Amino acid sequence: MKDIQNRNDISRLVSSFYEEVRENEEIGPFFNRVITDWEAHMEKLTDFWESNLFHKAVYKGNPRIAHIHMDADTDHTVEIKHFGEWMRLWIKTIDQMFQGELAERAKNNARKMSTHLYLGIYMNRKPGIAGNP
């Protein structure tokens, strides 16, 4: 197996990963409810990971704000276990397709990002909503 080398590799990774996500009973409903244009979303996610892994300024957006809105749109039902399932699928997909320094960086960056995104969601909930004191 080879390492992630270019945008085409990232596109294949993102496509394979989100095929599994969309069918996953635990997290698929969140994505399928919120995302209405999968083609555009896949392009945006490919931009995100290309920027993240190759340090190119192609991604335009704010994942933290997007996830805070998604949590609100799904009645504040996002839990840390959902990020755990996302990570499990992400690592599994990478390990099936790639190996090397960038593949490992994609896993490590996703771990950091998932923690950051969940904390952003949690900190932006009003007291009394979904477990916030």
C-alpha cells in the first residue's frame, strides 16, 4: 500500500469513508439529515483534507461553526460516542487504503479535530440542554 500522495487520493479516501458513514446506523442519520448536496459536501471535505495534509489554502469554511449548527439542527443529540464512531470509521478506511506518514497524520489530525469539534459543540449549548448543567 502507498501513502496519501495527492488530491485524487484524498478524494478517494473521503468518498470511501463517507459511503460508510452514510450507511452507519450510529452516525449516518446526522449526516443524512443535515447534508442535502452530497456532491458539494464531498468537494468541500476534499478541500479540507487537502489543506490539512498538504498545507494548501484551498478550504473555505469553519468546521467548528458547521458542527455547532449541525448539533442544533439535530436537537442537541450529538454525543462524544458519535465522534468515537466517526474516528473508528476514519481510521479503518485509511488503514484499508493507505499507509505512511500522511496516512498517520490524517489519523492524528482527525483525533485532535474531533476533540476540538466536540468541545465546541458542548461549550455552545445553553445550560440545561443535552447534559449541560
